[in-house]
Amino acid sequence: MTLAQRLGFGPDERLLIINADDYGMSRAANTGITSLLAARAISSATVMPPCPWAPDAIATAVAGGYDVGVHLTLTSEWAGYRWGPVSTGRPVPSLTDAAGYFPADCASVELTADPDEIRVELTAQIERALALGLDPSHADNHMGSLYGLATGRDFLDVTLAVCARFGLPFRLPRRVDGLGLPDEAQGLLDHHAELADQYGVVILDRLWTLPFTQGEGETYESFRADFTAMLERLRPGVTEVYLHPFTDDDELRSIMPHHRKRGWELRLMTDPQIQRTLAGTGVTRIGWSDLRDLQRSR
């Protein structure tokens, strides 16, 4: 059976999850994402437990009954605004730089991380979310540091084992299309999908997004057109589209250079044109909690 059929839908139905990453990263992230969760304009979000605004995000999610998972975090990419491991029971020196923070890039994680320390830290991040009252709907990964995209050294076996322990589906697509990867990468996805199936971890059919940074000459209108075209190309099965919809305020501008694109993503999800597209394409919106309930029912 296809994933859609296991969820109770027909094999040709197009099911869509719209997820907001980086919940809890900052106040600007929280105000933007919370507004969309409250309006039911997005399906879900994922919170970053190491970040200072994570407790606020989780308290808001619990009070609102929102579909929120854990954004497993092993990188800290902003020069003046950083975070590090949450593990307190055991040191994880292979996951930090000289200042004690996570490294800024995925290649550093892939080259230096000890898999057992990865397991310790991922477990600690999920347990922190649980201790703050969240029943996570799923797990995914900040910047893709667990996937081996920079050097080929991945940590997906460790990650899937942790997800299986906590009964969480994981952001891993079965199909390469939409990821911007060469067709040759399909074999690697097949291997990891088989591993997920062995662990009983539910994964996606497809994972799509658009560039995070503002391209030369790009406007909000051209970005909206690209997003609309992506929605119109959705195929049968379960597809996740992920965004970073933040409030474009002074805090965000002091953290990152592409704050304007984050603001566009927030505006996009309440844009009447996008809402009309979603209504007119016959796509069915679901949440990660639907996949979690399927996984736990097994």
C-alpha cells in the first residue's frame, strides 16, 4: 500500500504538508510562525530545542494544540547569534567548535561528529521538548546536517533509531524529484527508505521547497509565482513543502541578511492568491500528526 492509502486516502490523491522550520529560533520566528499556526494557514512547524525562544514556542504550541515537531539541530549558522548542545548528562565535544557552539556549516558536522554523540544530543533535544510539555508530531533536521549532503557521511541510521524510540516520523523523502539532486541520488534514497521501513519510521513520498535567499531581481510577485507553480506540480502521494515564515522586524534584520525573504514567506501563506491556488488544485492538506498516529498505530 502507498502511504496515502495507509492514511485512508486513494492512491492518486495529492496530500500536502506545509511546515514552518526554525520555530523557537528567535522572537521573530515565533511571532511569524504562531500567526500562521493560529490561522491554520500551515500544517505544522518544527521547534529548535537548543535555541533561546524554544520554551516560548513550545508553550504556545501546547496551549494552541498545534501540530509541532522537533527540528533536530547540530549547526549554528549566524555569526552573532549562536547556540550549542542541550545534552547535560554526557559531554559531546565532537559536536562543538572551540567556543562551545555548534559549527556553522554541515560539512564540519559530517567530518568531525561522533555518531554516538549524535545519538546522545538528538535524544537530549527530543527529551527537552517532552520536558517542556510538547508531544512532538515528527522530527526533521536543521540545515540537513544529518543527511551527508556536504561530504557523503550521513547519520541517518542513528537518527532513524532515535525516531523509532520516540515514535516519530522523520523528514526523509522516497523520491529524489524536487530536491535539486541528481537522479543518481535515488539509489541512496532507496537505501535510507529501506532502513526507515526496517525501523518502522514513517517517511514522506516527496520533499519540496524553494531557495531560502533572495535571488537577483527576485520580487515578492515572482516568488509567489514560483510557489504557485510548485503547488500546481504536486503529484500523487504525500509531499511536504517547508518554509521559514518570520516577522521581518529589527531583531531578524540584526540576525540574518536574507530577512526580507523570510518576511515574504510569512506574507505568502496568507496571500489570497495562494489560498485560491490551494483550493483550486484539489490538494488535500494533512499534518505530520497524521503520519505520527499512523506510525504509532503499528
